[in-house]
Amino acid sequence: MIEEILELMNENPVNPTKLHELIEKMNTVDVADAFELLSREKTIQIFRLLPKNLAAEVFSYIVPEKQQIIVEALTDSEVSKIINELFVDDAVDFIEEMPANVVKRVLKNLGEDKRRLINQILQYPEDSAGSIMATEYVDLREDATVREAFDVIRATGPNKETIYTCYVIRRDRLLVGVLSARALMLAKPHDIVGDIMDTNLVFAHTTDDREMIADLFKRYALLSLPVVDKEQRLVGIVTVDDIVQVIEEENTEDFERMAALSPSEEPYLKTTVARVARNRIPWLLVLMLSATITGSIISHFEDSIAAMTALVAFIPMLMGTGGNAGSQSSTTIIRGMALGEIQIRDVIRVVWREVRVGVICGASLGLVNFARIFIMSNPKDTDALLTSLTVTLSLIVTVILAKTVGCVLPITAKKLKIDPAIMAAPLITTIVDATSLIVYFSIAKMIMQI
């Protein structure tokens, strides 16, 4: 279907009748995706040919770069009509992506009520519930009948973000209950809304972090969530389509931090090479400079290395295994905290579990390593036996320490209000590298008497 509409859009001249017929059969999102592959001239031409009843909806799904092209080509009255037909949260998303000159022109052509609502949402903290909420929702009086409730839904529903969940409020807009469309349809026409509404409310405050909102959606399997102010007055709702986008953004940010990257809001292929490099250089510098600690440790044990040069051959294996073991633990713990499976109060249980896992993993790796080194060496060589024993014990201790560090650091970060993803593979590997060398050479000095 995408190929078909692209072929039609690129015709000269475009047949408006065929275009309308095809668009009527397509999902709005797919129509918006097609715009991404059009030239600037075609983008403007095709958008002007869209059916009036679909133009605003398609516009809300078009990528920001194309939205800017369209707005710059439209007249003030056309801009006003498009933006005024958007839901407030979609209009806010659009404005946040546009340069100042475009924003100024858009706000100038908005209706007073729409402008006031947009400015209100823009004032909330960037990652708060208030910044992603919609203000178009169905509210009902608690003394209304079911018949009256349906009359309200029919009259206002077409302009609301969702009608699947209705919110029951008092005259002071105090939220007192919620009512699903299912409950309304199963009720009798003369039933009172206040008698059939659900008063077991799940809600968020405007300043709550959006990650917390995502947890509420997951925990309670919500389609929408009411947002209230400090006085418990209903001011908006967060819908599941917005929270899916939040989850995607938060996961992307965590993955970037776990890979020692500064988070970027732009898609990879649309980010300049200079910006990509700028996002990577700071952490690379930190990790490079922190690696000097490893060099200092090796310098400190120069005499031990000189006395037993065979030890050097096992340093990469020891450091690599320790780093991998720590990364396994940190990744598991970070993901567990993100899913709400692990809390700060669980730190003792987590450490005890990871220590036991470290003992089992370390012993298994150590046994294989001892056999490998001993078999590859001369069995009658005393130094080979001591080397095998040194490397094996060092490996066991390193894996246990790496598992412990890998689980403790993310939990500590959470306690200090730092994103646990920062305490991921690159940083933990650097710490474990230094620790493993100290353990290795200390054990070597004791066993080999060097």
C-alpha cells in the first residue's frame, strides 16, 4: 500500500480523486510515513491535496522536518486551522520541535483557549506527567444518569482524545471516580453515574516523573491515566499511545548510557557526524583517563612481572573475564530495577545472590582454566603448577568481586538519585580491570614468593 501511494504521489500531475480514494483505505500513520520519502515540493503539493477531514490527523504523525516545511508553505489561516484541530498534546509536541520563528507564527495564529492550554503544558517540567498529558477528555457529573452521560459523550466525544474511560468530577473539578465505556453500556439508562463509578482511583500528579507514569500503565494495564493538580482537581489525562513513546525514549536513553554515550534526541541517520562524535567523546575521555589507573597498578608490580614474565600472558584474559562478569550482573540489575523487580531495599539479597553466582561461575571457569594451563605446560615444571594455581585463584576472586561490583554500583546510583544506566558495562569494566590486577599480583606474590 505504501508503494502504491508513493507512486501516486509522485505522478505529474497528481490525480486528487485517486489520491483521496486511496487515502480513505489507508491508516493515517502509513499516509504520514509516505511524506518522509517525498521531495520538498511534493510534500507541500500533496499535503494541500489531502482531504480536509484528515489533514490535521495526518499532520500529527508527520516527522518534524516535514511539518516545518508544510507550515512554512501554508498561509496563516491554514496554519491556524491545522494546529487548532490538533489535540493539545500533539500541538505541544509539534511546537517543541520547531525553531523559534515557526513557533512564534504558530502561536500567533492559534485561538486564545488553545494558546492558553499549550502555554500551560509547556510550563511543566520536561519529563513530568504534565508535559505529556492531553486536556481533551470526557468528564461527567456524579449526579448525572447513564442516559445523560451518553448524551455528553455523543456531543463532545468526537473532539476528545479517548471516550473509553470517562472521569467523574464535582463542580470544583475534584476527581471522584472513573467510569469505563463497558460499565456505561451495561448499566440501565436511569442508573446514576455516582452509583456505578469506580472510586478506587489510580492517578498521577502533574509533576510526577514520566517513568513513574509508565510503571503505573504497566502495573494496572491502563489505556489512560488521569492527571490531577495539588488540590486533586482533574487537569488532563495521559493516554497509552503517549506512554508507549515515553517507554521507547527512556529505553533508548538507558541503552545509550549503558554504552557510554551521551543521550541524543535525534534519530541516528538524522544526527550530524559532529554531534555523534560530541556525544561519544566525553565518556571516551573519562574511560581513557580512568584506564591510567590500570597502568599505574602494572607499574607498581613491575618487579613481580620481571620475576615471572609468564604472568603477563594471562592479564588480558583475567581483565576480560572480570569485565564480562561485571557487565552481566550490572545489565541484569539495571533491567530488574527498570522493570520494578528490584528495589533499593533488596541490596543485601541481591549481593548475597550475586556472590553465590560468582562463586559458581568463578569455580567453573577456574577449573577449566587450571586444566588448560596445566595441560599446555610441562607437568613436571613447578613454576607451571604455581602459575596455574595463581591464575585460577585470581580468576575465582575476580569473578566474585566483579559480580559484587556489578550489582552494587547500579543500586548505589539509584540511591543517590543517579541514572543506574550510567553504572553499566564501560565504567564497571574499568573498575574491575584495576581490581583484578591488584588481586592477581597480590596472589602471585603470596603463592610464587616474588
